[in-house]
Amino acid sequence: MAHGNEAAGHGDHHGPPKGFTRWLTTTNHKDIGTMYLVFSLTMFLISGLFAMLIRAELFQPGLQLVDPGFYNQLTTMHALIMVFGAVMPATVGLANWMVPLQIGAADMALPRMNLFSFWLLFFAFMLLISTLFVPGGAPASGWTLYPPLVLQTGNAFPMAVFAIHLMGASSIMGAINIIVTIVNMRAPGMTLLKMPLFSWSWLITAYLLIAVMPVFAGGVTMLLTDYYFHTSFFNAAGGGDPVLFQHVFWFFGHPEVYIMILPAFGIISEIIPTFSRKPIFGYEAMVYAIASIGFLSFIVWAHHMFTVGMPLAGQLFFTLSTMLIAVPTGVKIFNWTATMWRGSISFEPPMLFALAFLFLFTIGGFSGLMVAIVPADFQYHDTYFVVAHFHYVLVPGAVFAIMAAVYYWLPKWTGHMYDMTIAKWHFWLTAIFVNVLFFPQHFLGLAGMQRRIPDYPTQFTDWNMVSSIGGFGFGLSQLLFVWLIIRCVKGGERATAGVWDWPHGLEWTVPSPAPYHTFEKAPELH
Amino acid sequence: MSIVKRNSKLPATAGALAALTAMPALADWSRLNMPKGVSELSREIYDMHMIMVWICLGIAVVTFGAMILAMIRFRKSKGAVADTKLLHNARLEAAWTLVPTIILIAMAIPSVDKLIKIEDMSGSRLTVKVTGYQWYWQYEYLGKGVSFYSRLARTSDLARQRGSGIDPNTVENYLLEVDKPLVVPTGTKIRLLLTANDVIHAWWVPDFGMKRDAIPGFMNEMWISVDADKPGTYRGKCAELCGADHGFMPIVVVAMPPAEFEAWLAQQMATE
């Protein structure tokens, strides 16, 4: 086995330096993956705190805790941090750790760039979060940054734009790194169509990132010149068009939601087979489904903006193209179900989260179908129905998948098994509260409560209270997750190389914890 | 402003009327579901919405049923042994690609004629220009010389201040009342021209089934129509984030029979 020889062959100079220097100077994919994951968890908690403050304000009508202006800062920062600081870095961290292990590579192809992209991201968020303390406060225009509203931002404006540039650069570098690694460094015999689905999902995600992050960067740069140099890209008085920004934003923003969910699809495609003790059903179809979702994600953007007033043909085109995404997504759901069919299913924590994903993400898919249909969307648009929809795909969708991945691979990272009782408690509390939190928001939206408001007419009180209780419960339950991870890092029952009953894939052939260097000699594939 | 004063009783009377007619509807579904509304468009959109709800529930029963069945029948704890040969089934895979495609296209088809109707502005008998401001609305009855602003009612505005000590539950139509509502005739197709003065707003009254953005520098249009037999007060709010007081710029529309409306309009024109 490759890792057996390596300690003897290379001596100590390959071990990590001690202390803080290790994390500043490391180019090891595992260390960088760990940093991404810890960073993501921290951001998840900070942004979750914002969300709980939002839910506390919405607990009853009237303004109790925050001013309307600060409320808008909270919703904006909650979204920006969750999207760019929590979900994306978590999937990048997982890719850093697992892609080389899954394809039998020694490290990422561009290790220094890898470290650079992490620290860019870190400082991007220090910059973004510091806007809370500048005159005028943080951006309050919603994460969509629509002009002209966003141009009313105070000193935070250039800081937020620069933060977005930094995180964009970081994402692009990360994406290049993953593509180069997967294309060039697969172990001999690992053809593309033998590659594990998590790596596949990241390969396609990386292309989406490279395609759309520059568009977003361009869009915010145009905002910047409108703000400081009196250009008129989005200013109607100068011949510009505020709606142009919305097109630019959503041309980035729609693929962005797939950037968050495709790696989740990859994770679920790893976990369901393991705990059904049966290889994935319809592997090629799964690959093609991810690829077609990736393609379709580029031609549906204007479904976010049906109410801006669009030609009839445009409305129909974006309705139809959006509905078509349900076809490959459906194929994935059916294939996961078929993987379980005639399997031998057990319910360890990763599988519990994967199963919850299967049900709850599908609910988000249904509401997604509904908002895709344009005359009905004239009612749904900008209401809590939409809030419920995208939180169903992002929380019990992307976030549950990430938690499933942590529960799946944590023993491989730490070398310890975690406490199954706490994990199950965490799962059940999270799964129940997430529904208490988001399901009533469907009702609120349909009954006419619009988004992004700190206060509401009194007939919405009941469901807002229920939703807030769900929110507090969900938030507090995550402390169990943090506690479990800390305990697992510190110690616990030793994990075997395979960890699970039916391990499949190269990552389970190396010992647990995975040695600092793995696959320095390419593994033999059967 | 004498106009504001003279008509302050109108919304109250019309509002009471509307409350009476809307009462049975409020009792059941209105807190959980989309309102059927009071116009042809809103009812069509409601019907579409319900069809989609039922289709989604149908698909949910089938897919969730299969998942639950798999979880029950193929548990390791019940001695299930994995059939590792079950990896492909060309026919099944083709079926679950093609059948959803057909269902989805079928779901999208009914939108075509409704969209054509929604985008058809012809035959409108009254045009009102609606301008969004941070944070109130302006209504101009084009060609009639009547124009006024519509802001959050004083009672709500006082109660919504942080630390006001006023319980919102004691305020009638909290955040859904304005000082001067838009008045329209029932049974008439009314064209709204939407624009904004500062940032993007969106004009939305759920009972009319439509919302559309009001964009500075651009003129959007939409039409509304209130059933002839449903005069009353209908309430909505700005639906596009427009800054700090986005949540505090309601829309109130009083729909009255054409004859009454003409009288109201004549009175407005006289005082203007």
C-alpha cells in the first residue's frame, strides 16, 4: 500500500509543521480542506445568529428589537454569508479533502493556489463582516444588490464590492484547481466514467463557477463605476437600465444555486449506496443528469424576474426551460430511490441526513415547479412562498447534504468514531425543527406576506410565531453538531480504514485518520 | 389638502362593506392558501395554483411512497440482502425521463392563453399612473387631472415605531391602511402604468392576482379589473425591497360601482 512506504521513504520533513505556522503555510489538501470546513462552520454559526435575530424580530407584529434599516442589513448579510461563506466553502472544503482521495491523487494539482484561494476568502469575509461597523452600516439591499437601491449603501458599498471580487477570485482559483486536478491527476485506470459521483459533481460545478463568477464580478464593477464615476449602466436618467443588472445578476445567480446544490447531489450519491449496500443505480444517467442540469442552469435566469415586465415569448421560454430542469432532477431522485430498492438499508447518521434530503429537497423541488409557472408566479413572487421554496432547497437540501458528508467522512478525517447518540439527537431535532421553521412560510406567502419586511399585518402572527420557534430550535440544535465535532476531533473509538459496513471507493482504502500524505504512488485500480 | 379630508370617510364605509363580503372567505383557507381574489385573472391564477398543488401532491404520493416502501421493505435489520446486480433498467429509466417531460410540458401549456390575456392591455376604460416613492405611492388618473399621494395611515405609523408601546393588534388594518386609497370602478378594465421615482418598487394586491415592478425611468403596464358584484376595499403592499420602510408602504384600493365612481371622480376633479 502506497502510504505504508511513504513514512519510511521520505522521513520527517513531509510532516506538518507544528502550531499556527502549519495552518498559515500549509499546501496540503487535507489541511486546506479542514480550514475551509472550520471557516464554513464558523460562518454558518455567525450567519445563523443573524437569522435567529431576524426570526426574533418576526416573532410578533410590531418592531421590538431592531430598526427596519438594520433589519435589511441582517437579511442581506445572512444571505451573503450563508451563500458565499457557509455553503460554498463547505463544499470546497469537502472537495479539497475528498477529490484527491477519491481519484487517487497525491494532492491538488496547484497546492499554493489552493492556499491562496482560502486566505482570499478569509479576508473577503473579514472585509464583508466589518461593514457592519462602518458609518451607514452593512449593505441593506438584499443579497441581490439591485440598483438603484444598492447605490444608497453608505461606506460599506466599496467594501462589499471588493469583498465580492475577492471571493470571486477565490472561487475561480478553487474551481481551476479542481478541474486541473480531476483532468490530470486521476489514478491510472480511473477513467472519467469510473469516477465517484461526488468528484463528478464537483467537476461540473467548477465549470459553472468559472463561467459565472466573472459575470458577477463584472456586474458589481459596473455598480462601482455607476457609484463613483457617474457611468450610467443601470441609471435610466443616463440611458442605462436598472433591469440590466438583474439580468447580469441572475445569469450568475441561477447557476450559483446549482453551484450550491450539485456537490450536494454528489454527496447524496455517495452516501445512499453505502448504506443501501448496493452500487448507485444508473451511474451514467446520474452523470448526464448533473451535466444537463449544469447546462440548463444557464438558460433559466430570468425566471427570477418575471415581474419586471418581459415579452410574452420571454416569459414562456423561461417558464419552459425552468420546468425542464425538473427532468434531470427527477432522474436523480428516482435513481436514488432505485438505489435503495432491493438494497440492505441501515440508518446511520449520514444516511438519516441523506434520506431527509431526499424527502425535503423534493418538497423544495415541488414549490420550485410552482414558482416556475409564470402567471402563478405573479402571485408567488417576492413572498414568503419563495422564501420557503429556496430555504427548502438550501437548508434541508444543500446544508443537510453537507452535514451528511461530515457525518460520513468525519471518522476518515479524525480517525475517531463520533458519538452516535448525539448524532441521532442532532438529526432528529434538526429535521423536525427545519420543517417547523420553513413549512409555515409556504402558508404565509400564499396568504400574502411579502419578503424582506421587519413587521407584518397582524393576521400573519400565528404562523410567524410557529416559524420563529422552529428557527430557535433549529439554531440551538446546531450546538450539538459543534459539540459532537469537537469531541470527535479530541478522541473516541478508533475508526477502521473502511469505517462503514459497505465502503466503496479509494478513500476507504487508506487508514483512518487519512495520513498526511496519501497516494504518493498511484493506487492500483481493480 | 382638502381632498384628503373630504374623502376620509369613503374608505371606511367601503371597507366595512368589503369586510362583510370577505368574511366567509376569511374563515377557512385564507390563512393557508392563495386568495381566490375578486377578478377574472386572480381566479384563473388561483385555479392554476390549485392544479399545480394537486399535481405535486400526486407526484409526492408516488415518489415518497416508493421511498418509504424501500425504507420499510429493504431494511438490513429485517434481514434484507442487497441485490447488487440491480444497477440499470433501460425501460424504467426512459420512462422516468419521458413521462415527467410530458407532464411538465402539459403543466406549462395552460399558461399560454392566460399570459396572452394578461399582456393584452386593449379595452381598458381608465388609465391610472402609479409611481412608487420611498416610501409611498402616487396615483394619477390620466386625462382626468386627478392626482394624489397615498401613505401609510397615521395609526399604523405610530404603532410601528420601535418602543411605541402600542399593541399592533389594537390597530385596525395594521400596516394595511393608507390615508387616501386608490379608487376604481368595478366591472371595468383598468390599465395601470407603473413607474418609480427613486428605487424599484412593486405594486401588488393579492386579490387582483397580479404584481408588477415599478422601475425608475421605465414605464411598466398591467391591468386589473374587479368583479362587478364585488365592490369593496382590497389591500396589498409594495413587494420589491425598496429600503428601510419597504414594509410600510401599503396599497389600498377601493372598488365601487361605476356610477359611484363617476361621482367620486367628478368631486375630485372639482376640488383639484
